[in-house]
Amino acid sequence: MELNRRNQAVLARSFASEAEHQEIERQLASKAHSRDIDARVARARAATSAPRDVGLQDITMLSVSPILRSLHNWWLKRAERHYLICADVELQRMREAQMNIAYYQKRAAMARSARSV
């Protein structure tokens, strides 16, 4: 004999319309899915919460190349950020210098025109 919930679902299937039948199937599937997710979450919590002793053998078996690769990538990203900041500062200085040149050229032109009048 099946579980009570399944018996109710079987009886409902025999007397329900097609839409009601699909709704019942969806509810049963969502309950099974939520139970499956709950079980996965419980297993994950148990696996992460249990303290694990890391021995010397575990550490020495690890390869150094992924650590060196991540360090190298970090260094490259840092250098790229630094280069972009320096390039931005130089561009800003160049614009400032051009504005200063234009300002003094305009002032000199106005002084010349004031003298000639």
C-alpha cells in the first residue's frame, strides 16, 4: 500500500478535471523538490561545519603553481590599474596645460588689441 499522500493524489486524479490533475501533480513535484533541496542544504551544512584537520601530507601534496599563477595575475592586475591611473593623470595634466596656454594666449591677444586701439 502506498503513502497516504499518494493515495489522495490517486483518488483526486480519478475524479478531477485535467487542470486540477496538473495542479495536483505540480504540488507533489514541488514538495518532492523542496524536500530534496532541504536534504542537500543539510548535507552541505554538515560538510562545511565539521572541522577538518589538515595534515602535513595534505599540504605538501598541493601544487605551488596555482598559488604562483594567482599571485602573478594579481600583480598584473595591480600594474594595469596603476598604469591606467597614471595615464589618466597625465591626460588631465595635458588638458590643464592646454587650457593654461589658451588662457595666456587669449590674454596676450587682448593686451595687444588694447594697446593698438
